[in-house]
Amino acid sequence: MKNYILFLAAIFITAGLVSCGENRVDLPPLPSGIQTISLLGDTLNTPDLSEEVYESHNEKFLEALSNYRVDPEDAENIIWLGRRAAYLGEYREAVKIYTEGTYKKPEDPRMFRHRGHRYITLRHFDRAISDFERAEELMRGISDVIEPDGLPNEINQPQSTLKSNVWYHKGLAHYLKGEYQRAIESYERALNELDLTDDMRVATLYWYYSALKRSGQDERAGDAIEDVTADMDLIENDVYLNLIMVFKGLFSPDRMMEVTEDDLENATLWYGIGNWHYMNGREERALDMWNQILDTDEWAAFGYIAAEAEIARLSIE
């Protein structure tokens, strides 16, 4: 019965969607319960949440749905309905909701920012990049704004902004495609033009360093993380910080592998350690690490998607 409410909501939400231009919902049809197809050709099912997690997310989804029904034209109501659907693992429905948002609020960059994020989740990288490019156009000349967290950190203090998220996720989409120079350009916009929090800066620098290394710019990569120190007081991106310390030769990757029990955190950590091995010429060890990630259920995690992209790319070289 978990998906029953979402099913009714989907009918209600998407009934009026248009089918033209950038507002078209053109996700390939899939059987019920399947969200997308992996880069390796595997079906990826709607995540099976624990009862406690499901109840918590569903309660907030129903609240968002109620707000949407009161005022379906309100941008905040559309955005939060999409976010709450995604937290329940209904990523396809989230894309449909944000598509409605691009129709109702075509000048609001947030609709494209959030839809682009979920296109990454669903492995539609080109569509994600297109959405982030549209968001960039719409952000020109407007002030940056803090984005509230749907899954707050331990001190309930958001760490990212609209613009930082657009450039961070756009860079990631390019990185996942192996378009490292274009990823570098996106990360540099965030690093050079925005006043990032330490958490967001460390996360951005992690991917920026990786893109620089992959493009053969080793000296620039080293310079990028020179000022990052192990004693930085972060709220939510300690794993990225620790991985940067591995890149700098200050932390042992084997030691880090012993201290986590969370699959979501493992996806980030194992991809990063595998990436370190790969960048240092140990392809077989990297593949071992990345395949471990694919044995987990955290297929929506960026580390999982990155590992999947690496394996898919290596399999055709």
C-alpha cells in the first residue's frame, strides 16, 4: 500500500501536463515499480524504505500534497511536492511534477535546477545539462538565495544556494559523461563567483580536483586543494574532506574503509577511494571498489552513479 497515495497523487498532478517543448514529459515507459535503467542495462526499482523512514517521508509528502491542492500555482508548493516525492524514491513522479513547474513558472530557475537533479538520478545526463543551462540563463541578474534543506543536517543549517547547486550539479552531470573540461568550467564558476560555505566548497573541490586529474591537469589539481585542511569544521561533508586528505597523502585509504557502516556514506567513500586508485594507475583495484558499490541498494547516490558510469565507460574502451 506504500505507493497507493503516490499513485493517486500522480494522477492528480500530471493530468494537466503539456506535451510540447521543454515542458514535455518524455521519460521512456517502464513497468510499475521501476524508476529507470542503469548505465549497465539493469532495472533500478523504487527504493524499499524502512517502515519508519517511509512513514516520516510520507507524512511530509501528504502535507506537501495538501498545500499543493490549496494552491497548485504556487512555486514553493510545486517544488516541495517534487522534493517530497523524490525522498520517497518516486523520482519519475518528481520529474513530472517539476515539468509541471516549468510550464506554470517558466521563468523560475528552481524548476529546472530540481528537475535537472532528478534527471541525474534517472541517468538522463543530457537532459540534466539542458535543464541546468536553462537555469543558468534564468539566474542571470538575480541575487543568489539559500536553498532550504528537505533533509536537514544536525544543526538545521542549510549549506547550499540556488546558484551553487546549479553549477555543482551541472559539473557533476558533465563529469559523469566524462566531459571533464566542461565539468571544470562549472565548478570554477561556483568556486570563483560565489561565497560558498566550507561544506559546499569542500564538496565542490572534491569533484573539481577529480575532473582536473582526469583531464591531465595534475598541478592545477594539487593547487586546488592546497588550502584544505583536516581540521576544517564541517557540518555534513566530512567524507569529501577525508577523501581530499587521501588525495593529499595525509589520510590512509585503508584506515578510512574501516570506519563506516552506512551504505549511502559508503557509496561516496568507496567511489572516492576507487577514484584515487584509478587516478594512480590501479585500474583493477578501482574496479573492485566500484563493483562493491553496485552490490548495495543506494543506486540514487552520486557515488553509486559515478561508479556505474566508470564501469560502463571502461567496458566499452
